[in-house]
Amino acid sequence: MKITVIGSGYVGLVSGACLAEVGNDVLCLDVDANKIRILNEGGIPIYEPGLEAMVKRNKEAGRLRFTTHIPDAVAHGDIQFIAVGTPPDEDGSADLQYVLAAARNIGEHMTGYKVVVDKSTVPVGTADKVRTAIGEALTARNATINFSVVSNPEFLKEGAAIDDFMKPDRIVVGVSDDQAADMMRQLYAPFQRNHERLIVMDVRSAELTKYAANAMLATRISFMNELANLAEKLGADIELVRQGIGSDPRIGYHFLYPGCGYGGSCFPKDVQALVRTAHAAGQDLKVLQAVEDANEVQKHVLAQKIIKHFGEDLSGKKIALWGLAFKPNTDDMREAPSRVLIEELFKCGATVRAYDPVAIHETQRIYGDEPRLEYAQNPMDTLEGADMLAIVTEWKEFRAPDFAAIKAKLKTPVIFDGRNLYDPTHVRAAGLSYFTIGRH
Ligand code: NAD
Ligand code: UDX
């Protein structure tokens, strides 16, 4: 099938590459000329395991191309995916300006029937707005052309994006006509594996499903974070509690890991956006508001522990920081808990020496020439001249360090671990003080 993907970020690029991988003819569009230049020159603008090779393979096979030229992009695909950003606006609602600009572009240039697919995470009712935007653009050029608008939210996780797209748990498709439903069935047939993964529903339910999924997952995390903080006060171990409750299949083990708060480009903004959508519909989502409030508190938890130990004046202190990305296997720094910690430490007069396997470049882009932030080449090098160690991202390479070597390097032998990576007994046996999220 001929497919256009509008927006070549995490979702657009992964979707485009995976759709090409199964044999489709895909053209990816982006307004960011630099991104398209990198892609056309053989690189990729983001870090995502396996993506570079997949892009290269499909480009060489002639199934995957990149452009900034809107008319070509609209002309190409019978299916037009909209995969542009939907960042929060000032009040936390999803900002639809990029989605609606993409819709207008389609309306301005289409010459035949198109299935327009909202893949961006968008509030309930957005498909109607997309339909109106396309309709208005068509009217402005006196054109009458049939089109369908479909909601097809994306559930991929960064760091595992290709696997999630190629082997999805489910594919949610919200449609309002049979022609579009048939095309979506055909499009996703190669991703079905051994049993039906496609869940076809009405458009509004599909739009809400995406927010419901992220809200539920974020709720589990904030709940566990609050329980971990309580466990600390009560002298219980949250890791044992996690095992104790996760064994109930109604609860399950996934997404029960307490930490220094959830981040990323999705949970924080989607939780806020759903709260705003509900508010606008006359309903307060009290549980979800609490989920967000608890996460704000949690992002400060490591800084609070450091301050409790060393006092509020950290001037002259250097904190070694392992991990910058909001989670492992990505270079994404959007809403990363590391940023909250770094800024709190700066406020207290400290400096930071940080290491991350892939996110240093992105961190440099955000912080520029910040003199209080320096970067290290590897985990042990991070400890050079440092007073203490803080950990915010659970990269695999942090999992089995030489604790004796850490103790020897740090001025004060103490680790503040925001991801509960180690057995506390083991770390303390090496002569280090160890602060966790809810363990003892
Ligand atoms: P992103 O910021 O990485 O990429 C968006 C891209 O769209 C950018 O490259 C931007 O230049 C481009 N763009 C903006 N306006 C455009 C236009 N009019 N025409 C062409 N290109 C345009 O964003 P992302 O992380 O890929 O997220 C995209 C959407 O998918 C969001 O709604 C997000 O909530 C959702 N989503 C993201 C993830 C994730 O893990 N990142 C997962 C599921 C869903
Ligand atoms: C999320 C959803 O999982 C995905 O389905 C959706 O399409 C996009 O948003 P992503 O943001 O890539 O994916 O990362 P995810 O693995 O969900 O982690 C989000 C945040 O929650 C991270 O900061 C992570 O550290 C944190 N987290 C996750 C926890 O604190 N504890 C957990 O048990 C799981």
C-alpha cells in the first residue's frame, strides 16, 4: 500500500520504518528540514534500538523515503498518517496546532480519496476537528473529494518501539465507515501474528482508549511511589510488598516499580490532558489529579533525601549522576526526573558530573554551556572528584558495579538510588550508605 507519514519523530519514524519493513511504499514528511536531511544522508535523528538498521534496509529497498515537500507527501499515500507532536499548552490541554496544520495540508493538496489516520495522541473529539479542517481546506479550493478520518492511537514504548510496533499487544482502530475499516484491516494484517490483534471501535472510544491506557499505567506508578514512601516510614520493604501483590494475577508484576517519578513525552502530558478534557466535560478526575500531584512530589524525592543527609547548603559539593534519560534505551529527556534533580541541586549550590550512555548529547542541547554541569565518559569516571552518587535511570550498565571501587572514589561513601537497583545488604556490606525508594 502507499502510505504517507506526516511527522518523522519517535512515532512517525518508527511507524514509517515498520510499515515499509512489511512491504509498503512509505513516504515520511517532516517540517524540520534538518531531520529530513539527516535521514536522507543515512543517519537517524533519534536514538532507538534497531531503528537505524531498519531505516537503512528499507531505504535501500526503495520502500522508505523522506521529504519536506508537502504536495508530494499528500499525493503519495492513499493512507495519510498524522504522527506530529501534541505537546501540552499553557493549561495542560493537548495543543492541536500541529495536528490541524497537517490536516489542512492534506485538504489543500489531496486530489483523490484518502484515509486520514490520527496516530498522534489526541483528545476525544479531535477526529471531528481534523475532518472539519480538511473540509474547510477543500471548500476553499472549491473541491469536493471524499475522505475518511480514523483514530489509530499508538502504544509503542520508547526503547522497545520496533518490537512494540511489529508485535503489538493490540491495534486499536476507531472508524466511522466501512471503506476505512477495510483499508485499516488490510494495512495491519501483517502485524496480526497468530491471532486477531485488531480492535475496531468507534472513533471517540479509540481516542479515549489511548488516554485511559496511559492514565492507568501512570496511576499504578504513582500508587507504588506513595506506598514506597510509606514503607520507608513504617520500616517495611516495598520490594517485598511489590512481589507480594504482583503475584495476584488481577494486579500483575508489570509497572509496579517505584522510583523517582515517571517522565517521558507521554505520561506527564497525557495525564494532564485527560484531567483537562474531563474538566471541560464537567467532571473532575480526582484520582488522576492525585496521580499527577504525587508524581510532582516524587520527582523531588531524591533531592529531598540528599538535602536531609547533607543539609540545604550543598555549595562546594559535586554530585555524580548516573543516568539522564527519562528511562533506559532512549535519549529522550522530555520530563526526565533527572532534570528536576539537577535543577534542585543547582539551587542548593551543588555542581553535577553526569553520565548517560546515549542522552548526553540531548542534555547538552537543553543545558547549553551550563558551567555547573559536566559530563563523564563512563560510570566510574563520573565519580571523579564527586562527593556522592545519585542514580536516576536504570541502564543495564549500572546494575553490577564494583562497590568497593565506588567507595574508594567518593568523598562520602553514599549512594542515593532512585531506581532501587541493588540489594541494600550487599551495598552496605561494601561500606557504603545506601538510600533507596522504599527499601530498608
Ligand atoms: P516528536 O516530537 O518526536 O515528533 C513529531 C514530529 O512532527 C517532529 O519531527 C516535528 O517536526 C513534526 N511536525 C510537526 N508539525 C508538522 C507538520 N505540520 N507536518 C509535518 N511534520 C510536522 O513526537 P513523538 O514523540 O513522535 O510523538 C508524536 C505523537 O505520538 C504525540 O501525540 C505523542 O503523544 C504520541 N505518542 C508518542 C509516543 C512516544 O513514545 N514518543 C508513544 C505513543 C504516542
Ligand atoms: C509510555 C507507554 O508505556 C506507552 O504505551 C505509550 O505509547 C507511550 O507512553 P514511554 O513513555 O516510552 O511509554 O515509557 P514507559 O516505559 O511507559 O515509562 C514511562 C515512565 O514511567 C518512565 O519514566 C519510567 O521510568 C516510569 N516507570 C515505568 C516507573 O517509574 N515504574 C514502572 O514500573 C514503569
